Amino acid sequence: MFYPLASTTWDDAEYAALDRVIQSGRFTMGEEVRAYEQAFADHFGKRYGVMASSGSTANLLAIASSFWHPDLGWRPGDEIIVPAVSWSTTYFPVTQTGLKLRFVDIDAATLNIDPDLVAAAITPRTRAVFAVNLLGNPVEADRLRAICADAGILLIEDNCESMGASLGGQMAGAFGYFGTFSSFFSHHICTMEGGMVITDDRKLYDTMLSMRAHGWTRGLPADTHLPVDPDPFVAQFRFVLPGYNLRPLEMEGALGRPQLEKLPGFVAARRANAAIFQGAFSGLDFLDIQQETGESSWFGFAMLLKGRLAGRRRELVAALQAAEIECRPIVAGNFLNNPVIDKLDHSIGSAIVAAERVDRDGLFVGNHHYPIPAQIARLREVVQAVADRF
């Protein structure tokens, strides 16, 4: 593939980390995971990090643990405001926990949730805004924090596509009550599978530790708010929350630290590629590109077709495939158009216009942690050639 969607970020350091775990004989979650959790929390300026088996399960862990938090008072049927464009596992944990999705449209320029529509969609049952930093681009965090503070609700973040992005000197994923991350192969760093939740809230942290491992109390800090049986023998198998098994592996934790050390360099390279992309694709009359908020970590390069290319996505995709340029829809498009929506408790809090355009005329190509000027130049040639046919 001349221009793939993703590529490996590993070198000898990652293989040495894997070998260290193999030689240790300890493969289930242990000290490697704990060391990575602390390093990750430190890097993003939060007190606590909890690793999960994936970014998807990080969302499940964070939402479910917030539901069972003793001080938040969330109840079945309470609403979580979400953007109409995101990945499926932004949404599924909300309804799987008994909460209700409330969809609002995105901003057509940034592709992130529209703060004005958020403010208008809040109801007495709203408990949080689950903001998604899409394709590396930070949300308008200051505005969303102010809206949430005025309404007495939480700002929470799905940052699975935007590790390393920042706004006003603060890292994306650290804007709100909690932030979630993914380290799947195609993301900014790779631990095979793996996810993370960061927070400053001690009770949420302890709740996540329990919920991640069956809802039991084994391994919790001695001063936890959760009820730990005083008999150490009984406490090994004492369950206090309706938890899951969302634990990562030691190999994944060991991979995390060398990958995290490389993250600033990866992001710098992605931003350098983005500058080339912006120079080649800005101001065209047949497509729009995602407008950056703060400093994007540029997961990929989104394009929204317009003018003579509007409605011509099929033809462009065919041309890109012929040129060995991988492309994808912009995440899941307008998620309300997915058949699974009939199985999810939800309401719609705004007109859905920009997300419909994304669904109809959007696509994105990959970005990488190394220079890709030739790939971007070829992309530009192919797109122009298709546009010139109409």
C-alpha cells in the first residue's frame, strides 16, 4: 500500500519490553501495568490513571464507574449529551449502564460537538456532556466547561483519537472529570490493544479499580471508600459492585512506557505532515478540511466533499483505492443512521445537519509518525484528477 491508513510505531525498545515480560513469567496485570498507569497520569497532569483492555472498555469503565460513584447520584434514564459523529463505543457504554443518549450536531468546521447546541439541549435529566476530540482535534474545552459549570453537570471526554493534542497549554483528555484514551494499533501509540482513563477524583479511581476486576475489593487501597471486609481471607472474593473483567495484560503495560516516551516526537511528526496537508488542501472549491482547534495531534486528514465533488464520494474512493491510498468514512458518520440506533435509548437535542454532510460526503486518510510528503502529494493529484472529471 503506497499510502496506508496506519503503520507500526515499534522498534527495539518495544520488543525488549515484551521480552522482559516473557522472561518474568508474569503475564496477567501487575507491576508493568501499574508503572505505566502512573507514568501516563503524570504525563497528562492527572493524579490517577487506570489501564483497561481497550479504549472501548476504558469508556465502559469510566461511564459505569461514574454511575456507581457514591457522590454523583446518577440514575437509570439520566441523560448524557453526545455528538452525532463518533465511534460506536462512545455511545454503547451509556445505554449499557442504563443511561440515555442525547444527540446534538457537530460543528461543520472542527467536526467536534457544537457548544451552542450543547447549551440548548440540556434538560433537568442531563448529567454530563461526553465530548469527543475527533481525529486528533481538541474540543472547545473552555466553552464546554463554562456551559457544564452553569448547568451543574460534568464534562467528560472520549479522547481515544486525540492523544497528544492540546488546547491553551492543557492536554486533551485532561479537560474534564475524566478522559479516556486508546492505544490500539492505528492510534498515536500502540500497546497491541489497550486503553486508559485519567482523573483527579479518588473515589472514581477506587471505583474503577473495583469495576475493572469483577467488582471485588481485592487490591484496593486501605483507605478506600468501598466496604472492604476486615477478614483478609474473605476479602479476596468479596464483591461490592456489578463489575466486569476489563483488565489489560502485562505485555501491554510494558509496551506503554517506551511508547509514551516517544509520543511527543510522534505528535510533532504528525503536525509537520498536517502542515503539508493544510497547504495542499486549503481553499479548494470542491472540498473542505477539518479546521484545527488548539494544537491537533492529527489522527488523520478529513475531507468533506462539496461543489462539483458533492455526492461523488464513491468515485473518489474508487480512485484512491486504485492509487493504493487507504481511506475510511469519518468515524461512523452520523451515528443516528446506523441500524443499531433502534436498540439504544436516546433522544435528539438539535437539528442534525453537519453530521448528515459527514455521513454523505466525508472521508479521511491516514497520518503517520514519520514524514509523508510524497503520499500527500499523490493524494492531492488523485483528488484533483477526480474533481476535474466533473
